[in-house]
Amino acid sequence: MTTDNPARATRAPEYKPVEHHGKEVDEPTTNARQGVENHNVRYVLWISTGAVVVLFGILYLIFFA
């Protein structure tokens, strides 16, 4: 990919170029959602949220039970 903008030259391969059809712009799904789906981000979110809930439960038992 050749471009004048060095930041765009280092984009991940998941990001496809935007296609222009006159006034309409056809933007690929990954670009439109501003991120990629893989990389296990959802698992980090679920595990960390569960850990916080467990931690608050333990703290509740220690201080209020």
C-alpha cells in the first residue's frame, strides 16, 4: 500500500481501503466499526468484569458479614 500519509501505511491488513462511488462511500465493515473483532478482547472484558464482581463479593463478606 503506497500512501503519502505514513500513519495509514502501517495499518493492519484487516483494514481494507475505502471505495468511492461518486458521492457514495463504501466503507468496509472493519473500518466502519473502528476496530477488529478478533484479538480476544471480549474474553478480557468478561474475565476482568467477573474478577471485579468476585472481588467485591469477597470485600462485602469481609467487611459486612
